[in-house]
Amino acid sequence: MSEFNELEAIKAQKEYCQESGAPHFAPASGNCWNCRKNIYTAHKRTYNPGTQFEKEHTTGITVKKASEQLVTGCPHCNRSYCD
């Protein structure tokens, strides 16, 4: 259950907030209002392409994470939702 699935993650975060009594900070649609990317979708970045230091980094919130933790910001642009 650690895969990326937009609809399942939205549902999981809503259920997590209801069950724990936590406030629901994440956008209902999953789309960040700052960078416009969906927080529950994987986005890959490559740093130092074409060099020996090339690294790939993936950001996003998995279904598992959405069901276990309160989402308080965007994993892609780091915008806080609880300011």
C-alpha cells in the first residue's frame, strides 16, 4: 500500500483526519495551490544530469503515508498549508 494513487490517498487522508480528530489541511482536490502539482502524485527530479553525481529524487505522498500521517504541506514545493 505504499504506491502512489491520487484518489486512494485523498480518501486515506480524509479518513485519517476524521479518525484522529486532526484538522484537514491538505487541499481537497490534492492540487497544491502554490505549485499546482498534485501532492499525491509522484514527481521525479534529476540533479546534476550527465555527471558522476547524478541523482534522481521523487517527491509526493503515497497512500500509506496519507493513511498514517497528517499532511501539513506540499511535498513538491514545501508550501505549508497550516500557516
